[in-house]
Amino acid sequence: MASNEQIDLFNAIELTGAPSTAEFDPELIPTSAKIPIPPGTYASTEPMVDHCNRCHRCGLGATRTHAVVGRGSLQAPIMIVGEGPGQNEDETGIPFVGKAGQLLDKILASVSLTEADVYICNIVKCRPPENRTPAVDEMDACRPYLLEQIRLIDPKIILLTGASAVRGLTGDKRGITKIRGQWIEWDDRLCMPIFHPAYLLRNQSRDKGSPKWLMWQDIQVVRQKLDEMRGELAPTS
Ligand code: URA
């Protein structure tokens, strides 16, 4: 190639800058966290599952068996966001299917919430080795997928289980015991930080003020808010 042609190409890239949504080639997504994933890239969660299974935007892709994208209803009014897949989830490709997930399902059932009412996903879609907390750069690399899930599902309420989920979505670094049970607004959406079910498995007391007892208070508030939003209850404060 003549050197002036190379210069022309270079100029073209400079002028074009980052790819617009219209020109965006989704095939390029998995290669690097430097390549943006523009909002509107996915028309449904299916191609996202495919991309996540080929994604190497962070190092977690190297050790996963399956990417774990989501389960539940695509029309769910409530989205539940966990930290990241564990071993059972990595093996099956389905979020919250281990002990913590079984407890989560029980918590939801205690206020008559079913799979039709919730969509469950995680901050990072691939299992961190040894179930360690995902690193900030891993959460950042995976965040566009979560933002697309939120855009597609359009939940009325987002429950953030544990400090990593809060930090990964909102950037808030406060401890979960400080902020659980409080409504926070993020991107014009109503979110509530709650304890992670795995934390409840390690704290079995049901006494007043215990983590399990607090979770029971929080999930009832969530149920009430959903009923209010559906017009089935008069609004509380
Ligand atoms: N813990 C999480 O945060 N997510 C899962 O999917 C399973 C356990």
C-alpha cells in the first residue's frame, strides 16, 4: 500500500472516531473492554448470551465454563442483580441455582413473587476464580451488558444484592449494612440494596434485627411497592 493511502486511511479513522450505533459491528464486541458496547446494540438477550460466551473483555473469560446472563421473565417488573456466578452457575449457565439461589427463591416465594415477576442476573457474567469478589475493572468491562439488560427488561424495581452489586451498578461504595432497605434512585429507576442471600446463609439467626429478619422486612417493602405501582394498594410514604 502506498504511504499516502495509509495516511488517508488514518485520517478516515480519526474523522470517524468511535463507531456509531448504526455502523457498530457486534462481532467486534468480545475482543476488548476498550471497544464500547453502545446502548441499543441488542434487540434481545439471546445474542447477548452468545456474545458473553465469546467475550474476553476481561480476564474472567479465560476460566469460565459458561457465561451466566440471566433467568426469569423478560417482562419482569423486578430485576435482581447479584455479584457474579459461582460454581453451580458456571456449570449450568443459569444465575442463582446454588444454595444462595435456592434461598433467594424462598425469599421471593415468601411474598408470592414468582419467576414471572423477576429477572435475575449478575454484575459480572463469568465466574471469578475461587468465587472471589469481582475486581472493579472486571465489573466495568461487563457493565455494558448489564445496562443492556436493564434497557431491554425495563424493570420498575431493581434489587441490588450485596455491596458489589451496589458498587457495580451505581458506583456507591458504602457498606451494605448502612444502605440496605433504603430506596435509591439510579438512572430514574427505583433501586433497593438488600443483603446477598449467601450472607444470610452464613447468619442463620431469625431474631429481631438479624440479617434474615431485616431481609424479611425489606422484601415486604418491595412487595408493597410493587403492589402500589400496579395500582393494587394506596401509596405509603
Ligand atoms: N451469587 C451471585 O451473586 N450470583 C449468582 O448467580 C450465584 C451466587
